[in-house]
Amino acid sequence: MAHEIDEYEMKRCWQDANQEDSDGEQDEDWSSLNSTLLPSPSFKNVGPDGNNSLPAPAEESDHSRTIVHVDLDCFYAQVEMIKNPELRTQPLGIQQKNIIVTCNYVARRFGVKKLMYLSDAKKKCPQLILVSGEDLTHYREYSEKVTDLLQSEFSSLVEKLGFDENFVDITALVEKTVKASGQQSQLEVKGHIFAPDVEKACYCGCHKQMAVGSQIAAKMRERLRESLGITGCAGIAWNKLLAKLVGEQNKPNDQTTLLPGSEGKLMLSLGNARRIPGIGHSMNKKLEALGIITIADLQTAAFSDLEKVFGLQAASTMRNSSFGIDKTPVSKTGPPKSMSDEDSFKSCTSLIDAKERMYGLLKSLLGRLEKDGRIPLTVRLTVRKYSSTQKWLRESRQGQIPTAVTDKIAKGIFDLSDHLMEVLLVLFDKLVDVKKPFHLTLINVCLANFQAKSTQSERLDRYFSKPKRQQGQC
Ligand code: DCP
Ligand code: MG
Ligand code: MG
């Protein structure tokens, strides 16, 4: 019998480790909901009888933006296949602990799935080749290269989501191309059109715009293949939510365009409300308690019920999303706000073991810090303590990194594990009473509160160039 994986926990671990911009502990799915896809509330829906029970407006009439969502194919597996092309024809699984976090499409044909237990995957495909996916360095590098290429060649408005996804706002490029195309009215849509048979009547020029968008998306995928040897899927639509959802329609290495008028069909075709990005395990449980299972249920549920459980903002964004409405902008991804690495395990019950694990995490973080070029001012330690009742409870403590250490980083010295260990041990002491037995299942070390290197040297410059009076020497 297949094991049941707590996908929610996995997703969270993955987001914590990979997105690197979460700030502290996030208990709810709200973290991803608010920061990624769900639009801000644009209305409060009140029915004629005043009972807040009517559905939202059925669609968004503003089609002025063109958004492409790019999701790389079997990302970790693809990076391994680029490193070792012989793996391309073999069923390949990427293993983290006892889980296959992803697998190539050859393995998928045998029934191996993402986030499957290793034992189940081996049953489906005994000849499955396994590669460890514990070291994220190469995946991180490819992830950066992809975002850089999209930013430098297509639009400065690129928003990274996790490791292998990017939203690209190509509105400006599309407008330019449409203008240049003049009177040429029939432009071919590249790749698939979602539900091509649905009658679409919108005269704002959006069909031509989406066709141009699909051609640009095809070019993006071609450039990724040429320049980095990597393939992915693209979804083209007028908002982020729909671009992401439509891109999943034809996988792998393909693209799908949504034409205005088909969004209702797309949303309903997804079925379960959980398919809306951002609606995770715990939120879904609350929806189920309200009797809301499908996206159609979410569209027609009494708004007052949603509002009671989730609050006005969340209820509105959720309702908007169920209709494919999303006004959130593509917000340019800057350098990560924090940099973290974590290790999860069955049990860590001694200080020596914990020290060893923290040391390992620091080493890898310091390597990344060297490439990053900025100076972190804060370090945060998170542990997950085992408890049979609260399986996933994490606790964190953070502290300042001593100036003696930040000064060294500013000078390009990174041999600092011992110094940072001292800070971590103080934090560890606050989190865990080592005099009593303890049982940890995860340790996460996070560097945050970054300062540009120049700021520190500029500060020094300023100090030395100040008139003497200001330096208190008058
Ligand atoms: N990942 C992970 N743990 C998770 C989810 C994902 O380590 N819980 C990693 C492995 C994936 C990568 O993130 O390769 C991207 O996730 P996707 O969901 O996009 O999956 P893939 O890119 O692997 O496959 P697909 O072709 O279906 O997009
Ligand atoms: Mg992917
Ligand atoms: Mg993805």
C-alpha cells in the first residue's frame, strides 16, 4: 500500500529551503498565498438580498497585460541529465532522504511520481536510477541562470517563484511587436490554445496580443534550450494565476495560451479547490469543513461563510481566484532577503550531533555567502522538536552577527565557521535545554538582514572624510 506523504510539510520544507525569502515561522498556507499568487481583494460580494452569497463577477475584463509563466521540466532531474547526458534515456529519480522529490519523464512513464516514497517508486520501476538531490548548489545555479536570461533578454519584470518557475511580464514587448506588425491581423498562436473550440468574443485586441505573447514565449523556451540546454513549459495569459494554471496543461517541453473567454472553463476543469496555487493543506481542510470541495463550490459558496473563517481579504482573494481573477503585478525579484540551509533527519538527541550538523550547514552557507557578495547582520537558528502531538512545530531564535565577523566578511574573509558557531550555540542554548533529553528532527540556519558591501566601506570612507569637528575631535 502506498504511504501517505504529508505533502504540505514537504512543500513547506522545500519553500523554506529554496525560496529563501520567508521571514520567520509561517504556520499557515497564507505565507505562499499572500506573497505569490493570490490577488488583493477587489470587491466585497453582496447579493441583492444582502446575504453576501452571490458569486463574484465571472471574469476579469482587463486584458491589458501579457504574462508568461515558465516552469522547468523535472527540474532537479534535468540538471542531473545535463551533467550526465547518459541518464537521459534511463528512468531517473532524485532522492532526498527516503523520498523521490522529482523524476525524469522516462521514470514517469513507469508510474513514478514526484514526492513518492523511494520504496513505492522502486516497486513501480525496479530499474530506477537514483541520484542524490541533497546538495542544492547546482540546482540553485541553474535557477539563477534561467532568471538572468529571462531578465536580460525579454523583460526586466521577472518574478521568481521557488527554484524552477518565473513569471515574466512581457506587456511592453508585446505592445512594441503588435505596433510593428501593423495591419497584419491574423497572427498565429504558437503551441497549444486552451479550449480552442470555446467561442471568444472580446474586441480589446487581446487575441492578437496573446498570439504575440505565445510567439515570444516560444522564443524564450528556444533561448533557454540554446543557451542553457534546459527545457520547460510556458503558460501565456493576462494574469499570473491563469498563466501558471494554463502552462500546466501540456507537459513537458510545451506551451499553452489562454484566450480571454476560456478562463471559466480552465478554472472549472481543475476540479478541486486545492488546485488553486496558495490553497494548501490547512486552508483546504477549513474549506472542506464548510462543504467546499471544488472550485465550483468556491465560486458559489456564501461569501459571509468564507469571510467568517478566513477574514475579508483572504475570502475575497480566494473567491477572485476561483474565477481566474488576479490583479497582482509581477514584482521584480531582487536578491534573496535571506539565505538558509537546513537538514532534516529522524533524530538528533545530543549536543555533539547538533553541533556537527550546524557546522555543516554553516560551511555550505559561507560558500554561498562568498558568491553573494553582501554582508548578513543577523543569524537565525530554527529547530524542529519531535513531539507526538505537534509533529511539525518549529521554533526559532535569532541574534546579531558580531561586528568582528561582519568586518571580516566585508574584507572578503570567509573562514568564519568557528566564529559563527559561537553565536549559534548561544541560540541553541535558548531553544534546547541540553540538560534534559531532547529529540530534534530538523535544524535550519539562516543568514538575513543583508547589507551591501559598499555600504560598510562607504561608511568608513564617510567617517574618515568627515571634517574633524564631526569626529568629536574639536
Ligand atoms: N522540489 C522539492 N521538494 C518539493 C517540491 C519540489 O525538492 N516538495 C524540487 C524538485 C523539483 C523542483 O523543486 O525538481 C521543481 O518542482 P516542480 O514541482 O516544478 O517539479 P519538476 O520541475 O521536478 O517537474 P515538472 O516537470 O512536473 O515541473
Ligand atoms: Mg517544474
Ligand atoms: Mg515548479
